[in-house]
Amino acid sequence: MEKDFMDLENFLKNPEVQSVTGNINQELIERRKYVPSVCKALSHKYTVLEDNPYFKFSIDKEAGKQLPYIINNKVQNIIGVDSPDESLRQKYCKQRNIGIVFSGGPAPGGHNVIAGLFDAAKKANPENKIYGFLLGPDGILENEAIELTKSIVDSHRNLGGFTMIKTGRTKIDTKKKMALTRATCKNLNLDAIVIVGGDDSNTNAAFLAQEMFDDRLQVIGVPKTIDGDIQVKDIDGNVLCAISFGFHTAARAFANEISNLCTDCSSDVKYWHICKVMGRVASHLALEVALQTHANITLIGEEFADYIDEKRIEKAKKAKIVDYSAYGMTLRHLSRLICDGIVRRAAVGKNYGVIVIPEGILEFIDEIQVFIIKLNTIIAEYNKKHDIDFHSDFPMLRDKLEYLRRLARRSREDSSFTIWNTRDDDLFDDIPEFFQKGLLTERDSHGNFQFSLVETDKVIMELVTDYLNILKENGVYKIGIERAYYIDILNKEGFDPDFFGHVLFRNYDDNNRFLLVKESIISVKTLKKVLIKEGAIRENENIPACVEKIFKKSAPKFKTQVHFYGYDGRGNDPTRFDCIYTYNLGLTVFSLIANGSTGQMAAIKNLEMDFSRWEPVGIPIAPLMHLEERKGKLALVLEKSVVNVNSTAFKVVKAFEEKWLAAEPGEDHYRRPGPIRFTGKSEEDRPITLVLNALKDA
């Protein structure tokens, strides 16, 4: 035993064993060695800033009141120079201490923002110091920071995650927190703070820039979120920031996994894979994944926000009434749309497929928003009228539902009572029980419905499954039987395919490649009745085995596998696009700091175009902010960008919707994006969404 242990100990010392079991592999070595390309303006020894009056914004009056020091900031072009005058050179190269913090969820490429900032700062003055605040904004509040050295930065170049300094979700949004921030900055003798984060974090950056303006502490924001919902346009629609960093990597990571499921389902031919992708407010990731994979069905939430049911409108016109319920997508109708695709694919022998659902699709369903508003009102009014908590009086779901039914009955008797009517009650009955319970659960401390707790895919797919069962019972949902296969099976058993074909199938004379069993045949029992009625067999005879076999093959089983794509994409190593993008963002950050900017967001203009046309800019954050309801109060925030249903990328996906559904005989049209190939050259150099949106102007 001791000898065996010694042998293992010696074996583990073998250089090849240590090489293959160590943390360092060739991919990691090559990633760390890779030097991203640099924008032309940033390749010079120095840079200067030039205000660009061309870009204008619609400024919220409240933003002007709360952010007076930075509200008049302009878009700043970064211009490269090699021989500046002495005063500019001294200003650019003076010794600085700069702090940087990650805020919010990780996004691939964050380390390269630090690398770009570090390289530019050390190039300008080797005495410059970069401090990384640990665990997000808490590091600022608690004065927990480390000086970032070359060895620390080099070991994280081109790698995913925020592991270098970690991240957190604390907000610096009170006077006390501002005071703690000021104390930390004085303690480290900081000249500037860089906040890498999403819309809330860049909102914090604006308020921090305002608060620290008199202290001469510069604050620069960097747009980060895999959801892709930070996009900046001016009042005329000119694009200044096409996408936030991390989006391309996450979309590619999700697309690779979903593409694998496309391959799996078309091999095993028995599963529908339900793929929920991150994106609570916007469906950008779902749109990009659709373009990357050609999944059979992709739901884009923004499409349903202004949905109009034309059939209901036509019906109402004929009745000379206005059907207000025709405006806005319902869960019932959404489930029917999905079922239609599933049934049509099954009819051509494809009882499998892939559905992509954005995480936040329910927020675009008008019916759900109406339910939330109505239920909030009903609960609040009950509490006020009875001076007792609604949930205490009605602890069980059945109690709550009975109360709502009483309200619906009241609406029939009293036309002035409109808060909860019969149609509301009918639609609410359609919703799965667990979601009814969720909609009627206690609100958060601000009285808001907690959307983040909803299992979006489960809500939709339970409705889909229920309706498919109805279609199956009605004989509508059938798996198409290939004609050649049917004929071969019956011929082998000595039966006449033409005779039984007219008995079994509703489209036998149509020369279709796939045959559909008659709607009246929904079980072995009904099959036998039809065969007896048509004289194919006698009462006391059994169904021919080959005929029963064909029927059983036509009877669908709806099997699903559910997947969620989010955290894996956030932690992926960045694509080449995100490596280059974020490194140049880091260089841009230093240019803004070295030239005295504050309250600006570092960005790269023309991301949607070839790299040679990329332009580093500073975008003023304050003019982008507007009042929005947050936690029951109006607050100044940076607006999230949702999918534009008039964009070229969305229109392309809609144009290919029928083709990618592939509800016809023949192969599917799945696309294989493959894994993120950092060392290869076959990967697209930017998101397909951006490529398509750029082509409209080409």
C-alpha cells in the first residue's frame, strides 16, 4: 500500500502529468499573449478631445435640475496627436491615481477594460497608479482596494469574468454613501473613478460626477451588460453606442449551446427543446441567437407589445362594435401561435424542434400588465376599505379566486363596476395555477409585482401543453406518415396500400409526401370503428398489425427539455470582437481622464461597421437620463434600449420566420455557429444584429 502511494506521488511529479492537469493550457497562454487591435485615434502617443455639436439630445428638465454641472456636456471626439504643445503634454502625462470598479453582473471583456486603461496610463506616465475596488461598489464604501500591477493585469488579459477584482450590486445612492466615497477617494488621493456597469451603474456614475465635481474627482462610466440594452442614439437617431460589451460573447455562447440542441433534436427526433435566454427587459439576445442558430421558433417580446388581433377587429367591424380586447397579445393567443408551429411541423413528420424564449417576454404581454395593475388596485382597495390585509382574509388560492369571481359577477350586474369583468376572469382561468398564485402573491415592500420570481418558460409551455392535448383529442395534432414508408409497410404485409390509404388518411389523394390520419381517428378504439365501418375488417377481427403500427406512429407525444442560458454566457471568455472592443474602451477611458472629462461614458462609435471605421468617443450621461417609475417613485435613470421592431435585423428574422420553422418536407435550416474560436478566423467579427442594421445604410 505504501509502495503504491509512493508510486502515485512520483507519477504526479511527471512533467507531462503536471502539464495536462495544470491550470494553464495552450488556449489560456494564447489568450494572454493576444494584443488587441487599436483604433486609429488611440494609436497615437497623445490624444485631445473635440466637442461635437452635431449630436443633440432631448434633455429632461429634472436632469437639468439635479445634474447642473454635467448636463451641458457634449459628445467628445477623441483625436490622436503625436506632437502636442508643452502645456497639453504636461497635463496629459501628469501623475494620476485612478480607481476602477465593476458594478452588477459579470460581462465578458471587463478585464480588457482594465488592461486598456492600465496600458494607456502607464504609457503616459509610469508613475500612474490604477486601483481596483474589491467586490464592486462595496469596495469604494469600505475602502477595500488593491493597486493593480502588471503581473495582475497580464494574468487576466482577454479572459472572461470579473475575477481580477470581483463585482457587486451595491448602489452609491445616499448622502451617507457619497460621504464614504469621498473619504475613500481622499484616502487614496484619487484623481478619477471609473464605473464599469449597466444602466443603473452609469446612472450612479452621473450622480457621483455631479457630487464630486467641486472635489475635482473625475467620474467616467463604461457600458456593460450582456443583455445589450445599453444603446445610445441622439435625438435624430444617430447611433453613438450600438451595443454594450459582453453581448456578442454571451449571444455566441448561448447560440453554440442552442445549436447543439438543434443537432440533437433533429437526430433523436422526439424532443422540443425550450431555451430561455437572459434578457428581462429587452429581447436583443433572443434576436441574435435566432440569427446565429435559425431555431424553429423564436419569440421576441417587443413584437407583442403593440400586437393587434386583426381577426378580432374584422369580426367586431361586421358586428359594428369596437373590440378593445383585440389590442394587445394574450397568453392564450401566444400559446396558440406556438402550438400552430408545433402542429404544422408534426404534420410533415417533425415532432421535434427548438424554441427560444426571452426571459422577460411576459412583461410585453398586455394582458399580464393589465392583470398586475388590476390586481394591485383590487388588493390595495380591499386593504383600505376593510383595514385588514387581503392575503390574511384570503390565505388560500381558491379563496382569492372565489373573491375575483364575485367581482366578475358584480360587473355583470353593475355596468359602472369595471375593475374586474367576466373576460378578465375567463382569461385568468386560462393561466396555469402556479402563475395565478404568483400574480396574487404578496407584493414587495413598494407594492410592486416581483417579475423576477416568475418561471417564464413554465408559464407559457404549460398553456402550450394543455392546448396541444385539446388538439390531439380533436384529431388535429398528428404526426405525418411518409407515403413511401406507409406503402412499403403495407406491401410487406400483403395489404393493399390504396384501399387502406383512403380509409386511414384525410389527404391520401393529394399526392402529399406526408399523410395525415383522419381527425376522427384518435385512438385504437376509434381506428377499429372506422375500419369496420369502411369494410376493412369484421367486428370479430383484429386490426392488422401493420395498420395499427402506422396509427401509433401518427399519434404524437409532446416531450420537452427545458434549458436556461444566462450565467454560463456571462462567465464565458470573450470573443475577439469583445476583446478588441473592451481594450479600446479602456484606452478611451484614459483619454477622457487625461483630457479632464467627467460625467462621460466611454464608447466606441461605428461598432456596427468595419474596425477601420471605429471611433472612440465620450458620451454625456446626464442628457441621456429621464424620469421613470422605480419602486413606486419617479427617479432619473438611463433608459434601457429594447429591440426596435422597425430595425433591419428584426425584419430579417421575421422574413425568415417561415423558412426557419421548416414546416415542410425536407431538411431543417439550422445554422452551426460553432464555439467561440478565439484562435481561429472563421468567427464573424461583430454581432449579426449589428451587421444587418449597418447594411440598411450601405
